[in-house]
Amino acid sequence: MIGNTKLAVLATTAALAVAPLGVRAQTMDPQAMETRMAQLEQEMQQMRAMLQAYREREATQAAPSPAAVLDDTRVSAAPAAAAAPAVAMPGAMPGTRLSFGGFIKFDAMHTRTSDGEIADGSPGRLFYFPGATPVAVDGNGRSARYSDVHAQFSRFWFGADTTTERGDTLKAYLEADMYGGGSNAFAGNEVITNTYAVTLRQAYVSWNDWLAGQTWSNFQDVAALPDTVDFTGPSEGTIFSRQAQLRYTRGAWSFSAENPQTTITPQGGKGARINSGDDVVPDLTARWLTRGDWGHFTAAALLRNFRYDGHTGSGGALSVSGRFNLGADDDLRYMVSGGAGVGRYLGFALGSDTVLDARGRLHAMDGYGGFAAWRHAFSPKLRGNLVYSVAMLDNNAALTGYEVTEKAQSVRANLIYSPFPKLDLGVELSHATRRLENGEEGDLNRVHTHVKYTF
């Protein structure tokens, strides 16, 4: 509309300039007429140049931001600002474009656990949380069955994209859902209103190659996550963390300094896991990424420093992951990760980062995990996925005791039907087990369905 208005103004200007020509032609000699025509032609050329410059500037401002916003809904590359109309925002920089999107997600599931019930209102009742699978320490667990229905993972996001006259790109992004941290204790209950709290997922600003704020850890490859009905699916084998950070990206490389937090198993496993706020040095990451028509591959490294009650320690981990396109209808997605002190990054903090000895010193705990997923499109409207995931924790039982998790694994298969674009109807069958260091094991079987509409 702005372009048409500009063109109309130029045309009107030209008409006003030409209109007096007919009146004056009777008194102008041929030489004056020729001079006047040359002037008009020059003015029209200038007007065309101005219009072309305007169109090029508009096209530049409408171009999608180079910063990709990946989410855990399986590979979504960035809400493009070009798709959103310009919106007037008081105080915003000229040319800023506001975009909005999200999805409604309805989940319904029936679960059977062999060794007791997962606590109502906890994360394990909403999605697959490996550490929540009940295991009877004495081997005398009793099975339980229960159903859960919710819409807590419905999500919305806002984006603001700006390209300055110098060509700098600025982006602000804010994303939230109704997960409420997995607890409705302070928001409501399931008796009447099913009220849930809004949860901050991402909030960051980027300027060219720099990013500051909360988003996915640079150590995590969100684009490799499988297409599952469950919130994450292969949770135990996945590097998964969103946190505040300062990140720099240049070409295939990205580096970040991220929020540090140390999780600690008390000596002998006596007592609840400790979260230390004593950390001083940020978690440091580096990532290398390559992509093409064949898919993508990435390798990442993590360095950490631990601190608690005057004692310090260190750790590091590596992760490789990617997606390989097997053809027009098939792809393979994978991730393999491991190292010392990888605890809170792997499997929704299935194991802790460190363990205390009798003298209060910190020892980094080793952990390893990974997943493989095959995705097949049966038709443009029907697709399916087969996923296996596993995590193993190399505990020093003399320090941790024998009631900590030693291994967790799961397998799942699903079918997802999309009768219309952006509308998914899915059903997923999953089986998971968790084993303690003493050898006792519990399992989980779940039928999970969802209805999801993305807008």
C-alpha cells in the first residue's frame, strides 16, 4: 500500500508538471519546447530512481531475520518477520516489524507404571520425564494406572525485527507457554478451573552476530529432535537446556557463556539432590555446524567449573548430532553426548553434575546418552516415527550409594495425521525403563494422543 501511494504521488507530480505545457505551447518557440521536454525527461528519470530505491529499501526491511529461532516442536526455523505486516509501536525504531505466533496443543494420555504412581501434578504426568519413572528400592513395587488430560504446552511468541539504514539487524524474541514449571501449587488445581501459570521459555535480543538473553543452550541441537507426540520424546538421550547466555556466531561457529548451576548428590546418596548457587565461572560452549540438501551435522563442546561450600571442581562434555535425509519421504535424526559433569544437561538432569565425598569435596560424575529416530512420510498428510533413546550414568557407588539412577531407556512409535496444514492429530505408544545402581528396575508404558494447531 505504501508503494502504491508513493507511485501515485510521483504520477501526480509529473501530471502537474506536464499540465501547463499545453497552455504555454502556443507561446513557446520550438527551442524552448525542446529544452522543457529534456528537463521533464530528466525529472522523470530521477523519480524512477527514487521509486526503485524505495522498493529496494522495503524489500530489505521485509527480508527474514538471519537469526533462527529453533523450538522443541521439532525443527521449526524461525518465525519469519516478512510474513507479518508492519505494526506501529510507540517508541520502536523506524521500520520495526512485529510478528506473533504459537500453537494450541491438547494432550491426553493413559499411563501404567510397574512400581507405583508418578505424583499427580508433577512433570512426569505431563510428558516423559525419565527421572520420574518409579522404581521400588526393595523390589516390591506395585503397578498403577492413571490418565491425564491437559493443554499446558500451548504456546505463544512475539518477535520484533529491525534492519537499520546501515544494514544492522536487530531482533527481539519472547516466548511462553502454560507449563508453570510442572506444578500448579500456586496457580490452581484440576478440581474446578485447571488454572496454570505462564512459563518463560525464551526472551532474548540479537544484534547482527551477537545474542543476549534466555534461549536454547548453544550445547543443544534442537534441529535434531525427533517428530514426537510427547513434549520431547527421547528425553534421557537428549541434551536439553534453556538458560540465559551471551552468544557470538560467525559463519559455522558459535560460542557462548551461559548461566552456571551445579547439581550435587550428597555423600552416600543421603538426602535430596543439592542445587548450588555458589558458581562464579559461566558454562562455556563452542559449536560447529554444517548443513546442505542432505541434512545437517553439528559438533559441540562444553566446559564447566563447579563450586559449593568453598570447594571447586571442573568438567567437560562433547555432543555430536544431526539429521540425514534418506530421500524425499525419510530422514534419520540422532544425537550422542557424554562427559564428566554433564549431569543437568542430559536427560532432564537424570543424574547430578557432581557428588560429595566425606570431606565435602566435589567429584564430577560421568554420563553418556543418545538417541536415533527414523521418520517416514506415508503421504503428504500422514507421517510416522520410530525412536530409541538411552542414558547411562557411571556412578561411583562408594560415594553416591546404590539408590541413584544407573540407566534409563525408552522406545516409542507414533503416527501423526494432518488433515489440514498446521493441524496435527497424533497417537504415540511408548515403553520406558529406569534402573537403579542396586539393580532394581521399574517401567512405564504410555498411550499418548494430541491435537495441535499451529498459527
